[in-house]
Amino acid sequence: MIAEAIKEIRQRIDNAMVRSGRVDKVMLLAVTKNHPVEAIEEAARAGITNVGENRVQEVKRKAAEYNGEPIDWHLIGHLQTNKVRQAVPLVEMIHSVDSERVIREIDRVARNREKVQRILLQVNVAREESKSGLEVEELPEMIELAKTLPNVRVEGLMCMAPYEENPEVVRPIFRVAACLFEDMKRHFEPGQIKYLSMGMSHDFEVAIEEGANIVRVGTSIFGQRDYSRN
Ligand SMILES: *Cc1c(COP(=O)(O)O)cnc(C)c1O
């Protein structure tokens, strides 16, 4: 049951917070890609207020069908420049900004809509070939560019760790991301850089211990994704 699973995840989040002596808050972002709208409605009844999707088309379809408690949609999958126009009106936050072209396009589209789009910069800390995200070396340049774009508000970093049987193995990756996050703060107004989005079903506890304050959890809430449905 979704409500039960959410309760259990929240308990595990709380335990990880206590273990690390943290008294701030963690956002549980429920990742609903490949799950039906009814599952989102059920999660929202169980108190979920932030939902993550990977594809713009899927957000668009689901946001139109959704009929439940108020929720904010987050885009966490790779975003192509030609999808920005559709994404901006729909989403509260884009976690996966990883190129100059995309950030400029977000700014342009947001300006036309008189919106300031909240974003995170995705960093490929693990340097995985297969993953999107900025290289660590590209981060300073993106930060400087972001500061010049009035309709984009950078609020932090997003990072993905490779899948490892033992999540302890990826702890150093989360630790590097947390350092980059801390360092980023001094480039912006005090208080602007506040979100470190890292940790998924199998590694969110380690991520929290290393400072994550948004965890993106799908499988542990909704079960395995059924890709045959799409
Ligand atoms: C699918 C996905 C998640 C959730 O993964 P689970 O292992 O199902 O919890 C988190 N972040 C991103 C970017 C994803 O694509």
C-alpha cells in the first residue's frame, strides 16, 4: 500500500536525520514516472506534496488528468531544449539543468510567461559516461551564466550516484556533491542556494547522512515500474 510505504520511508528519513544529528527538513519527492495518475492521487492523500517525473510529455498528460490534493510537479529527467517551452508552465522546479543552451532557453521561455523558474544544476559527480549532468569543471561557468539570467533562479544542486549493491560505496560521491553545494552558496545571495537533491530508493539514507535535503524516491513507494505500459 502506498500510504504504508510512504510512512515507512518517512520513518527511515527521520532515523537518518537523527543519526546525522540534523534538525533541518528533508523533502520527500515521490517519483511517479511510469506509474498511473491514481497512484499519484493516492500518494497525495497520504501527504505527498511534491512529485517528480522524468519526461515533459508525461508531466503534461498527468497534470491534465490529475484530480487530487494540490501538488507541485518537479522535472528530474534530462531536458531537451525543444521541450523547455512545454515544461516551464507546468513545473515548480527543474532538477536536471545541465547545459548552457537549456538554461538560456528556460530563461527565455520563463521571461515570456513572466515567471521566474526555479532550477537546480545537475552535476555528474561520478563522471558516468551514460549520465547527463554538468562535469564538475563546468560548474563555475554555469554559475556565472545563471547569475546573469533574471528569469532563472538557481536554488541548488542535483546529483545521481551509480547503482551499487552496497550504497556505502557511493558515499564519497554524495560527499563531493555536498562540498560543491556548500561552495556554491557564496556565489549567490544568502539563502538562495538551499536544495541538495540526491538519494533514490536504494541510497537515500546515505545521501541524507551526507547532507541531502531532497530525496527522490520511486520504487520504494510505488513498487517496480511497469515499462510495458508506455
Ligand atoms: C527514477 C528516478 C528516481 C527514483 O528512482 P527509484 O530507484 O525508483 O527510487 C530518482 N531520480 C531520478 C533522476 C530518476 O530518474
